[in-house]
Amino acid sequence: MPRKRAPESTTKNSSPTLGKEEEALRQAIALAGKVYQELDRGDIPWMRLPLRTKQNIAFNLREGVWKLGTLTGTRSARKMDGAMMLLRTFWIVDFIREMARDQKTSTLRELYYISEQWEEAKFHSEDESNLLVEDLEVLTEKLREDFRLHPEENGASVIGDLTLEEVNRKGVRKKINCRDDVGDGGYQLPNNVEKEKITFHSTGAKFVVAIECGGMMDRLAENGFDERHDALLVHLKGQPARSTRRFLKRINGELKLPVVVFTDGDPWSFRIYASVAFGAIKTAHLSGYLATPAAQFLGVTASDIENYKLPSDNLNDKDIRALNAELTDPRFNDQFWRTEISLMLEKGRKAEQQSLAKYGLNYVTDRYLPEKLTEMGVL
């Protein structure tokens, strides 16, 4: 990739006339322009950005999400490490510019392999390239999807009475009902679920059930739970992708649908819920986009294991350490979570969603979910 001209320098203020991708590209090029001007003056180029360390990430009690603090660091070409990071950053900016010019997108993994042709600037690991993309998000306050970059994994599948309009690869708008116009697998969320890609038209759903496991998603769909109870079913696929969390945030905020999270009953699944509701440390700079603080935990809880006499397994040492850590995690700092985590530690047992099949294939939709959702005031 030749470097024959200086990047265009622009200011960082957003322009209402530009689309999100154009604005993101403009801001990225502005960063490159600043460095070029410093080099042209004979100055040592530098860049200031918020520190993404544990010391600079705190749980915002008012908003109920992780947030970056005010501490900043300087990335300077005065030292070799800083110079290399600046060099790689602007190779990425140029790659983003080329994708915009050619109307292409790339996965994060493709970006890593693309860097093999960058000679001294190539990345030594995919973690390095991912971190630099996150730096661009922080510096420009844009999403990586705005830079035409997305992860390998797809977003969630959705089943229920939601009619949306999606812009396909050819730019054609198409209306899709997530129950009537899809197959058994449901509607597959694209990597970009922003308004320029997906708009919501109508829904008959009254609430959303975000489900950890694919088998349980299939059970609820096969049993017609979405139709009987006017529910929208969303498969989280374990730890949910960013597009899934963003979709839940939009559904909750724009359509005012309550979101409940249905997972296994173990410390790792509790953290899946927490990532939906409160965000994660790794994406603290995007909590306003991704977190849904109004989301409620449905189960499986330690109390459910006792009350429904569910088949369960012994906690292992890692589970116990994780539960003890959650007792001091601000995301679990309320009476409900203290009680449930303490009970799980006391009993030393965990359970999967599928343990409800002990009572038959219809039990989860005929009894467990209606009872729990009624207790929560959702049904």
C-alpha cells in the first residue's frame, strides 16, 4: 500500500450531513492528518487516549454500567514501542479508507492477516490488532462496525412477532417478520444492527427472553412459547456478541420491551447476564451502546435448584472462586444476588437449563417460565 500523499486533516466535530461510516472514516483520517502535520513540522508525533486499565474503569452506580475514567496516557514516537503502535494505527486507518473506497468489509481476523504485508508494522498476534481497533473506537467514539470491521461470529437468532426492515448487501430494503418469514433457525442478526442497517416497524411481543443455550431456544420455539405468551426469543449463543447486546439495547429502548435473561445456574452464566445488563470491563468505552441496565435475571437460580428439585452438579474450585469474586463485583451488589450467590456456595450445587426436562419436555414452557415471569411481574 503506497503512501504518496498526506492524509486530509479535518476537525473531530461530527457533521450532521455525513453517514456514520463516512463520519467514522473522516475522524480516523483526521488522526492521521494530525500525525502527518507534526512530522512535517519536525515534531515528534504523539497521541493521547484514555487508559483502558482496571485502575481507570469503574462501575457507574447511577447508570448501572462500566465506564472509562478520566485517566489518559500518551502514545509517542519518542520510544520505539510508541512509534510502532502509531505506525500500525495508521496502517489500519489506510486499510479502513481502502475498504470504504471499494465498498468492502473485513473481519477482525482478516485484518490481522492483512497486516502480514505491512512489513515492520505487521502485528504479532490478533490480540494486538484487536486492541488497536478498540483504541480507534475510544479515540473517535465510534463503533468498529462503523469502520467496516466485524468479528468472525454472527449475532443472535431471533424468533417472534417482530417486523423489521433490513438493508441487504445490495442496498435493497426488505421487510422481515421474525416469525412468519424465517425458517426454524429464526432471523439471524447481522454484525451491524444500527438504524442504517435495521429499523423496527412493528411488534406484537410484550417482552423479550434472551436465552443462553441453543437447545433451550429450540425448546421454547418448538413449544410455541413465543406465540402463546407474545414473547420475542433471542438466542445469546453463550457469551453474547456485541451485535446481540446492541440489539437487546435497541429493543428495550426503542420498543419499550422488558428484557429477561434465561441462563444456566452457575457463576459463568451469571456473568453472561451481567454483560447484557451492565456491560463488561473490556467494552467499558461502549457501555452506552451495548448495556441494557433494565434487563432482569430470570434464572436458573440457586433457589430454583432447591424449589424445583432440579438435577444438579457439584461446584468445582473454579466455580467457587468465581462466585466469591461475584460477591464483591458491583454488578451483583444487591440483596437478590447476595442471597442467590451465597445459597449456591452454601449448597455447593449448580444446574443447567436443560435440567428442567426432568419433568418432561413441556415443563419449562407450561410451568417454570409462566411461574417465574408472573413472580417478576412480566406476565
